[in-house]
Amino acid sequence: MQITIQSVRVAKTGTNKAGEWELIAVKSQKGTEYTTFDKKVKHLGADSIIEIGEPEEENGKFSFKKVIEVIKEVAPGVEPSHPSADGHRRTF
């Protein structure tokens, strides 16, 4: 499944046996909010398009394990109408 990002924020942080973690909230342009622990998404801005596979739903909340592919990359803070310089696809 592809989503176009409206916004990205760190929703929660913590520490466990494996170390520090961040739960990241990604809001799509369709208004759906997804959460993930994949830190790569923190470096994407509005209008970026990502492939997330099939999201999981639990109690009306959506999440995904990782970004499978960055289809369109826009850096955070860049005006949505100005995509990143290279515009290349990236597969993770």
C-alpha cells in the first residue's frame, strides 16, 4: 500500500533492554494516522510517497512494520511543491 505523507511526528519515546526507541506517527494526506518504529520515516517530509505493504489494524488504529520503498522523497521543511533534488526511488 502506498501513502502520501502529510506529516510525521515522534508520538512516544522510551527505553527497554534493547535501548532507546521512538514510536513515530505518520499522517497520510487522506487523514489516516499510522504508527511505526521505522526511524527512516522521520527523514521524510510532506508530499513524500512511501510503500508500507499491508498495514496492521488493531482497535481502529493502523501501524506498519517498515518502509518498503520510498517512491517520492521530500525533505522535512521543504515546501511540498519543491521535491528533493534527486527524486530517486529507494528500496529498504
